[in-house]
Amino acid sequence: MSVQVRQMVKSFGAFRAIDDLSVTFQSGKISVLLGASGCGKTTTLRCIAGLENPNGGEIRIEDEPVFSSARGIDLPPEKRRLGMVFQSYAVWPHLTVKGNVGMPLRAQNVPKEQIERRVQETLAIVGLSEQAEKSAMKLSGGQQQRVSIVFHRTGPTPKDEALQWSGWAVVR
């Protein structure tokens, strides 16, 4: 099943997550969306599946338009003949990033000052300091993944020492 995306634009308020994207996914081929955290990979897939509405452009599946801003076409997800495997990182949707990372420490009755220090240190390690007060659900998929991982890291020292923080330079 081929999918064509032409001049797709998707904004969230003033932030433009996808800017004039054109790409073709050929039938019978494996395609990969590769990019930095927050660059629009998941948003692109959600637009193709019909779970997000682009602000402009066109999406075709098997050369049939399923979305076209110019022609007023927007087929619902169930009419697009696609499936999607969701990424889920088990973040608490009602908490901020800082709240998610500090949750295991609060559950252990760690003093507030120590929680604040450890959360700030941990967020700095994974490059999310500037996101601390943001809702965890407003993060990109890759950022949510980091929150989920550090959620476990701020708890008791993990028994699995394979989790090495030096690797974050590569992940970011």
C-alpha cells in the first residue's frame, strides 16, 4: 500500500511541527522516519492515520486522497485502511514532567529538597530541564520515552546496571 504526502503542514498553536513535508512510502518497501526528538515523526504518522488533522497539504493512500486541504477532503481514520501501533510510555497524563520524574521519590517519602535536587539533576542529564513544568502529554514521543525511563531511574537504584547514563549523549 503506497502512501504519498504532499506539502503537509501541521502546527500546534504558533509551533510548526511539520513544515511543507513531501514524501512517498512505496508499497512493499520498508520506510523509516528518522530524526531528533520532537521533529514531527509521530505527528506525521498520526496525520497519515487520520488521528491528527494537518493544517495544509495532501495525503493519498493508493493514489486516493484521504486528506486534502485544498479540496476539503478529510476521511476519518476508519476509512483509511491503515493500522497504527502506538508508542506508549506510561507517563502520568495529569502531571508535569517534573511531577512524573519525582513521583517515585515522593512515594518513598524522600524529603522535598532532595526530590527537587534529584529531579533537576536527572532532567539535566536527559536534556529536559526546560520542559520541567510542561505537561508530560505535551512532549514528543521521544521526550515521553525519556521521562518514562527517568521515572524509573529516580526510584531505588536499579538492579540492572545496563542502564548507563553515559549513553544519553547518543540518545539525545
